[in-house]
Amino acid sequence: MTDLAEEKDTESDRLTGRLARYASVGAGVGSAAARIAAGRLMGGEKGSSAEAKLLSSTLGGLKGPLMKVAQLASTIPDLLPAAYAAELSQLQSQAPPMGWAFVKRRMAAELGRDWQSKYSSFSHEAAHAASLGQVHRATSLDGRPLAAKLQYPDMDSAVEADLRQLQLVFAIHKRMDPVIDTSEIAEEIGARLREELDYGREARHMALYRDILDGVAGINVPEVMPDLSTRRLITMSWLEGQRLLDFKEASLETRNLLASLLFKAWWHPFCGHAVIHGDPHLGNYSAALDEKGVPQGLNLLDYGCIRIFPPSFVGGVVDLYEGLRQDDRARVVHAYETWGFKGLSNELIDILNIWARFIYGPLMEDRVRAIADGVKPAEYGRRQAFEVHKALKEKGPVRIPREFVFMDRAAIGLGGVFIHLRAELNFFRLFNEALQGFSVPAVAERQAQALNRAGLVIAAI
């Protein structure tokens, strides 16, 4: 990695960028808040679809990191009113791509003025553009297909400004009597989004997943090219594939293959190493095809939002699962306490179990089934979240431990993909296969060894 990749902006430049972002975000969200308040004075309904559409259009126009924050918030049950969540979940993580002249300047800042000599070819147009960066197709000097993921300029300033404004988004519905303390949720979103800015860390996450999933047939993880990567640029092997939604009408066998590989790609790292992919949506995967165009594997494409847990957290997941299956209330309580829930009464435990039984439901029946019959992906989990919200109004509030935030969100995202694919699987057997040989000490040992090999020399994030 080159010294030219280091931040060249002065503190003054960063401050100017931040102030400009504050102004644009503050004006947009502030205007939306004022219009919503005026509507309520005229008798408008709190949390209505009209309010939600206004908020969605405001954030969608801003693009960039704040839109990504809105997407994250929309998938965390009960964080926002249902109408808000439904609208925000439709936001697309697309920012205007950088033009070629700008790309050349950015690449020179990362790899030096002679950067083009380090590739055999480099596409002028972006293959993919997202909220924090864009991907270009390239070829190595020895002819290997590559993907170069280049971060947009001044994203550090934009992210810090947008995280400050996150509270404004929550404030739009502050009078709606929320019963879940969102303070730790906001902290967790901020921590993960800041991590996504560090492409060096994402490269190590990629190495971690290559290590963990080595030997799991059908799951492909890109290989990082260290000499062509920096804190704001990752060059990796290109994984050829086709988007999963293209197989919604494929045979059940094909859909089940993709869904089972996705299940393994998510649950095996968690059960074996206490690691999860916190953003399991359709755009982060593609189907690897054989020479006839038939899916034969799954490509995992993005590693910015990875959550590494203390191994004891996985022990809590297993305790809750077995406690619910065996109707062992003491074990259920122990699971919640392991996760960091405090001061739980019997009534609050019963309320949390509504959500737990929903999440664990497909994993507890030893039969082939859909993840949720007749439910649309955007509505997955909403009814149960409403029941919990209603009950907490009487018995709450409750503070959700920050470690729980992305676990919960990821479970919902994963279920949504299974619904899109209309998969029919024995989730019980898949889950128990992932749990084979489980113990907290074994997970701790495997995690420490894998983190060390990947250059992540910490016990947990």
C-alpha cells in the first residue's frame, strides 16, 4: 500500500466539506420536518404515508451516506414508524458516478501518477455505483479479471456530518412516543458506517471470510490484490455472476440451491466464528453460473458491514434457541442477560419472546417449509414488531444492547432474500448443521486464529 493513499486534505478542507454537508443535509431534513409539523397542525396523521413519502424524497435527493443510514434505519424493526420504514426501504444506494477525469485523479492519489501502468486495462465507466464508492472492471498485468472499488472523495467528512444529522431524522417523529431506547442503535450504526470507510479493514474482512468459508463448496469470496489496494481503494478478483433476482422464476431446485448457499454463507461464520455479514441484501450477492448458464454457486461481493461478536454472544443465541425449543425459561432469561439486557421483568421477557419466536420459528421445525408463507419481503417481521411495540407501550421501555442491532437487522434481511427466492428448505437441519461441534470456548479459539490470519488482531469489535 502506498503513502500516496494517505489523507491529503488539510483540516481546513475537511471542515469546509463538513460544513457544506451540514448545510445541505440540515436544510433538506429541516424543511421536511417543518412541512410535517405544519401538516400535523392541520390535522395530519402522525407517521402517515404522506409524511413518509416526504421524508423519503428528501433523503433520496441527498444521496450519499445519509441515504445509507436511512436504509439501515428502515430495516431495524420499531426504530421508525411502519410507513416511514416502508418508504425508506425503497431507497436505492446510488450516488452519481465519478466521471473518468475525476477517477484518474482519485486513482493517482491512491496508487501514484503511474497507476495505469499497474493494470493491463481499466474501464472508464463504473460497473457499479453505490453510496460510498464505485466499482470499475480492470485486468491485471497477467490477464486476471479484477474489480477496483474506489471511494468517492471526502467521504469521511460526509459520513461525520450525516451521522450528526441522524438525530434530526429521529426527531421528526420524536412526539410519537417511541418505546425503544434508540441511543445504542445510533451508536452501532455510526460505528459500522465509519468502518465501511476503511477499505483496508474491508480487505481484511474479505480475507477473514475467505479463511472461514474455505472448503465450503459453492461459496466464492474475492481475493484482494494488496499491491493495488489502499485505505480508499480495494482491487480484488472479479467474480463473474448474475443477480439473484433473475432467478425468481427459476426451478425450485435452482432457487433452493441459491438459498441454501446463502444460509451457509451467513450462519456458518456466525456459529463457528461469531462473525456476521450485517447487510445481507440482494445486491451483495450474485449467482455463479456454469458454462450452460445454470447457477452452481454463490458469490459474496461486499464486506464493508461485518460485525465480529464476543463468542459469548453466540452462546446467548444458542441458549435462547434451545430455551424456546425446550420451554426452559431459565435458559431464555440467561440468553437475554448474556446479550446485555438489564432489569427485565417477566412481562418484558414475554414481550421479547414474541420477537424471538418469530426469528427462530423457521429454525425450530424439522420440516421443509418457506421462511414465511404469503409475506412480502418489505413486510417481513412488521406484524411481530407492531405486537412488540404495542406491548412495550404498557410494560416498557427497554434498551436494546448495541450488539443486538445488526444481528436483528441481518436476520430480517436474510429472511427477505429467502422470500424473494421463494425457497422451500429444512431450515432446522441447515441451522443444526451450522451448530455442529458448537461450544463457546471452541468458537473463541477458532475466532482468534482466523482474526490473526486475516490481520484483525482484536478479540471483538
